[in-house]
Amino acid sequence: MNSSHAPTTLVFTVALNGYHWRYGELIDSQRSYAKRCGYHYVCVSRPLINALGLETAWLKLSLALAALESGYDYVFYVDADARIQEHAPPLTNLIKADKHVYAARGYSGRINSGVLLFTNTAPAREKLSQILGNINRELPVEDDVGWGENGHMIHYLSNWVGFQELPPAWNNNHTADLPDFIRHYSAGPLRAEFQPPAHKRLPAMLTSKLANLLRRLKRLENNRATISCQLPILTASALQYFPELQAPTKAK
């Protein structure tokens, strides 16, 4: 980590296929948090349509690695369907000298990758590279969640000495009366708490249908080989749309 300057922190979310419309209110809460704490914020909403569908979730890891490699000292990822509360504190007190990747457990009791904190250390970058390099690996049934990168995060982080579990308040997708810092409306007990208005849902639904059509036109199969081939292309495209993901000294 570069100690010659004040630490730079990136907060970002991935909201492709119309999610930036559907979850605009929640994304605004993330942007407000970053501004209050003096962090850089990016909502990755382009390319607007891509053919990976739910597997777009892998993009959070490849972009986090790119941000670390560019020089950000800390990278904080938050799913688009999560609200950062107005009283959420800065990330400073979470950091431990010998820990490199941070996440909380979700309602399933396993690591939930909807909120992730990475420090710019060799172990963090190596762990991200390891996970991304093993997209094609079959997971044990106890780790697999059926789609996306969450199963790989469970598998590669659970027993790793460099992993630090975050308190539940930093990714609450399970307890309605928990005094939380981040409330995550993912698939789980809290999902029904947040229902965007119809005029927000409709554009997202139409965009999602177009993405599915693109997938069929490209004849992409829903398998790990497709993900490993398509993810570098999607990553490069997102970085082109949002160069501030790789330029901490220029980000606003």
C-alpha cells in the first residue's frame, strides 16, 4: 500500500441491464455515503445491455482487481440492491493489519458477496486473481449457490487466514429490526421491504428482456466456459466507460 499519500478509497456498485433504474434510490444512498466519507464512487451502469445475465455478478471481482492494480488503497463493493444508511461510519475502523478481504455472512449463514472490502495488498490481489482464475472449477455442494461468484467467494475465503468476517450490520439481508449500516434487499427475508415504483421497474424489465434476447442471438450457453470467455470482454468495456475505476488521482 502506498503510504506517500492520503489513502484513496473506491466505493462502487455494478448495475447493468437496467438495475441502475430499478435501484436508483439505493444507489443514491451509496453515492451519498461515499461523498460524506470523502471516497470516490462509481455506479457501473454501462454497457447498458450485456448477455451474461445473472452471471454479470462476476464483474464485481474483475473490476475490484483492476481498481486495486491501478492504485486505490481500499475498494469497497456494495450490491445495487443495498442501502447504505445515513449513520454508517467510515471504513477505517474495520481495517486490520493482517486481513485483506472482508465480508459478512448472509441469511444462509455463509459468506455473502453483496458487500466486499478489499485492501490493496499482495494477498488481496492474489486471492482475487485465484478466484477469477478458477471460474471453471466445480465447487463442493456445501459452497455452491447455483450461479454467480458467491459460491467461489465462500469456497476460497472461508478458511483463508487473510479473510476477516464483517459484523452483520455491514450487510444485513436477514433481520428487520437489526440496527444496521447496510440493509441488503437481496433474495431473503428482507427482499419484500423494498419495492421500487412501477416506472422504475418497467425500464429495468425491458432492458433485462433485451439482454436475454442478446444472449439467445449470440447463442451463449449458461456455463462457466461462457463466463470465463465473456468476462474479460465485459470488464474491458466497463473500464472504458468508467475510467475513474482505474484512476484514483483523477476520480471525482
